[in-house]
Amino acid sequence: MGKGDQRSKRGKRIAGTYGVSRPRTKLTERGPATVASKPAKKAAKKNVSAATAKASAKKATAKAKATGGDDLTKIEGIGPKVKEVLTEAGLGTFADVAKTEAAKIEEILVSANSRYKMFDPTSWPQQAQLAADGKWDELKTLQEELDGGKAK
């Protein structure tokens, strides 16, 4: 007997539903497994693994793009998800963000997902320019004046 299997009042074994909510059936009612179903299962498993491989390859390329640029999360108001969106849009470095207008950045965010409407990228190009120039002290003082990337 496997984990979750039980015996009925008559002593016959009933397949358990360990971790699965489905109606219980007796093993005798199931019938023998057919040989034709095994190759079909293998083919389905191959299709699933191919889809999984494509998804993991897509994630790997996105991760490679993300690691190739600057750490945009040092800009006040940009978190990991926004960084991901900007990197996919081709704004992976501080210089790229500095060259882009705030309205264009806002368009990129909203086109990615409507939940990014709440972000205000008006100060991001200025912060990115300071970071690209290596003026970290000036960036720090600017960020102290900001609240989540917005002017207080």
C-alpha cells in the first residue's frame, strides 16, 4: 500500500488521494493501463519540457540583458520590476535613462503593464545623469530631497 491508500470495510484496497481532491475509486474499477497511453504520455511530457525549455531560455536572455547594464535600482523610485521593464525596453544603463525623456519612460511603463501608472519618472533622467557621470554624492543629496522619486 502506498502513502494515502486505505482499506474499505470489506478489506479491499482503495486508492488514496494524498494531496489531491478527487473522488476515490477502487483499484479494481480502474482497469488495466493500456500500452498506447504510455507513448502518448511521453510525447505530452516532451511537449511540456520543450515549452519549459523555451520559457527558461527566455528568462536567461532577459537575465543576461539585465546583468549587462547598470544597477538602475540605485535611482530613487526604480525597483527590481521597473528595472526589468526598462531593461527589456532597451534602457539598461544610466546613460540610456538619462537620454530618455520622462514622458517616454512613462509610456514604456504603462505599455508594459497598467499597474506601473503610479510611478512618476520625472526625476529619473536627472538621477541617471548624475549616476552616469559618477557624481554619487550629488545623487545622494538629490535623493534626500525626493520621496520615492517624486519631489516632496
